[in-house]
Amino acid sequence: MFVKLSCMFIITIVIVIAIDMTVIIFQIGQLVSCKIMAADWSTLPLDLLIDIAMKLETLEDFIYFSVVCRSWNRASSLIKDQWKPIRMPWLLLAENTNNNPDCVRKIFNPSNNKCYKLNLPETLGARCWGSDYGWLAMVDRKLNVRLLNPITKAEIHFPSAEAILDGRPYDKNHHESEENYINWILRAFLKRLIVLKVSENEFVIVVIYGHFDHLAFAKHGDKSWTSVFVNQDFGSWMFDVVAMDGYVFALYNDASLVYWNIEDFQGHEFVKPMDYSLSKFEMFEEFKSGMGTLYLVQSGCDLLMVLRFKGEVTNSDDETDYNYDIVYETFSFSVYRLDLKNRRWEEIEDYATLFVGGNTTMSVSAKFLEPNLIYFTDDEYVLSEFVRGLGGHDMGVYDPKCDEIRQFYEGDDIRAVYCRSTWFIPQL
């Protein structure tokens, strides 16, 4: 082999005398590339391919690995259920309704600032909420409720959103048209859909809905939604729900908590919560007026409450002179940890990277992300109807060290009526 290579090299050098230098480079490149291409990577032993695949960290790398060839795809398919990527939220950007016949949705990865495109006609016109488990919780224009994995296209179906209205004093005849009725449910009636994992292979959807923030849940296969007893004191409303350590916690606008055993969300019986008595928490005017938002986040063994401060935007000292391209914006955050021993909220400054919005909340510790930052998406649906360019603009990353907000995505495709930008952690 060495003799053959030497002869080819000598022949090439001889030809140099008569031809241009660019041809030399081309011929040498061909020689090198032929030797590299001679290696058949598909013949690597299966156990070695599995070891390599198990060491991959990101979903992108795993997908790239699986499409190299048949043997690599087989290796990835054998370990797909055991392989776990680093938990990394992706952002499903707002739907593009202009010249988009294939219903392509862009997904943004903040860890590498890359965008990917997926055909997701299932999300057309729907309102979506993300989750930690790879699912998007969706309510479409026909009021169907389902979980959708945007990567694998797997689906889990739940009772219709219209079934939540059973026994409630809401009449569709009060609306001018069927279209207005659907718009009202998607924009005003449904506050949040939250995905809870109640067992290894079973998920439930918890719905916060109505003017006084009622709570209901359903499992796959249910024909109806099961109501959950909540605090209905005047002026008190629910902001968020999270599952942690076998319990389901609900957070109210006065920072109070109630909780249930997670087993209560696996039956079909009306359940009453247990009160989690806390020391008095000082209320903020932003939350009294409804301009602020509270989030409940599990972070490791801790339960965090994130306060988001928002305000209306005006062009002058005249409080009615709005900038109708913006109308509202976020200007600050605070983070509190639940002190289990003393039953009170204590403000903290050191925490993992937090992701919040009207769709889902999550805490992530990863080498790709800087800690103590809060990524947020637009969660305002009341004032958004006054925005000339639709809602979705109130999105960025908050840095508490300098008390500043900066943009993490520079594209202009973030505005939509219902399906705003939505955090989810992808899974195969």
C-alpha cells in the first residue's frame, strides 16, 4: 500500500511541471478524500455504537447520530427509551399564518441560538402550553384537547374543552357567532393547561379556567373533566399549579398555597385541597391590580415562587396616551423560596436558570446555560387585544445582577393571537 501511495504521489509531482498549481491541489485533495471515504463507518460493532450514542448529551446530536446510516439508526432505536438528554428548553415560536401552506413552525434553542423548522399543521390556530415532558398541551379551533409531542408527532387525547363548561353558567348563545364563542374560550375562559405526571406512564391535564379560576383535571380515556374544589373568595384567584414530591400545589395571588395528594388526580371524585398555612406575605400593588404574574416552579428539592412585575406603556404623562405597538411590558422579577420549616417565603438571589411564561414554568441547571437568569415569554391575554401588532412582544431574559432585560431572540415572528411562543423540553 505504501508503494502504491508513493507512486501516485510521484506521478502527481511530475505532472506539476506541466500544469497549473490549482490542479495539484485538486488531485491531492482527491487522493486524501478517497482514502477517508474508504472507511466504512457502518461496520462499527453495535455495542460500540450504543456506547457512543449513550454519551451524547443533546437531542440534536442524538437525531444526527440516528440518520447517519441504518446501523447507527438501529443503535439509537435500541437505546431511545434509556437515553436521557440534558434538560434543555426549546421555544416553539408563534405560528406564521402568512404564505405558510405547510404549516411550518420554527423552534428556537437558546443554548446555541439555532432555529429548526417542523411541519406542525396540528397546531394551526390552536392555543398551546408547553411542559417538562416533551408534550405540548393544545386546544384547537374545534375545542379538542390533546397532548402533542412535536418531535415524534405522538398524541394523547382528552375530553373536549367544551366539556369543562358542563354545569357552569356559560351559554354559547350569548356570543354573536360560533367564531366569537371559540375565541372567548381560547383567549379568556382557559387560563392555563398544566401537564402533570401522576405515574410512570400516565399524564393528566389540569385546567385553570373561568372568571374565578376554577380547577379541573382529566386523564386519557376520560369522557369528562373532574372538578377540584378551590378557594373562591372574592378577589382571590389562582395563578399556577405544580406537582412535587407526591403532592400537587396551587398558588394564589396573595402567595398562599393549597395542596392535594397526587393520587387525588388519578380518580374521578371531587376533591378538596388541604390548606398550607404560611406566614403573611406582603402584597404588591401589581398583583392587586392584575398587572403582575406569579409562577410556581420546582427547582431540585425546592419550591420557588417567581414574581413578574409588568406595567402599561404610555407615550407621555397622559396615562391614556398608549403606545399601541406595545401597551404593556415586563420590567423586573423577584424569586422566593419556600422555607418548609418556618412556612414562609424568603427571597433568594441564587437559583438555576428559570423559564416562565403563560404556557409553562421550569427550572434548568445545565452547562449550556448561565444561572440566575430568567427567560420569559408573553403571558398577557387581556391587554393583548389592544395591541396593534398582536400579542407576543413581551419576551426576553432578565438579568438580576444588572436589573436589565435583553432580547434573546431577534426574529420578528413572535406575535400571534393564541399560539404564542411556548417553552417545552423536547423528548423522543
